[in-house]
Amino acid sequence: MTGALAPVKPLTALDRCDRCGAQAYIRATLPVGGELLFCAHHGRQHIAALREKGADILDESARLSETPSIAPNDER
């Protein structure tokens, strides 16, 4: 074992919150192995405690406020 971490894959629409089933935007990788996925709401509730326990946090919740690069045309 080299100790190198595997690259972290981005979260997709298929990743769901372990708490409520909504789309996950936060991944907490636990130091003992395994991971937890959270929506932004539940992630904010648990992120501080998870960090205290040594979890590695990937927070993609900023994607919620991004504007798409190509906005749909509203002409009909």
C-alpha cells in the first residue's frame, strides 16, 4: 500500500442523500472507511461533527447557485 489517495470522483445526479434521498452535494469519506452522502441541507447539519471525527469532506453545494453556461431560450 502506497498511502496515495485515489482521485475523488465528482458527485452526479445519481448520488443521493443518505438521510432523505435528495440529490447529494456533499460526500464525507470516513477515516475508518466508507462514505456518507448528503444533500446540502443535511450536509450543513452534520459537516462540523464529521470534520471533528476526521472525515474528508467534498462539498459541491456551490453548484446549487451556479447559472448554466447556456440558458434555455424562453421564446415559443
